[in-house]
Amino acid sequence: MTELQQRLHQLNLYGDRIDGTYTRPVEDAVRNYQLARGIKEDPLGEYGPATRKSLETETRNP
């Protein structure tokens, strides 16, 4: 989960603590990312396979 937070932080979508906890701010950042990228394969706010693949192609390894 820290990797997700770090990748969202790279895109300036998440600015809270990087602690590996899937909090509401992380969920909101994932939702905003999905909406901005048009990702519809995963439920909004859920870090599923389509969201992960897109995020990994757009960011560097933390």
C-alpha cells in the first residue's frame, strides 16, 4: 500500500502520510485518478488491476 501512496504522490494526487494504510484520502486520490484517466474497469476508489496497470505505466518505481 505504501507503493500506491508513493505513486499517487508522484502525480500530486496524494499529500498525506505514506504509511501503507488505505485511508479515505487514498481512496479519494484513487477515485480522482480513475475519473481523470477514464478508468472504468475497476469500481471507483478501488485499486484494482486496471487502475494499477495505468498508474504503474505513468509513474516511476518508488
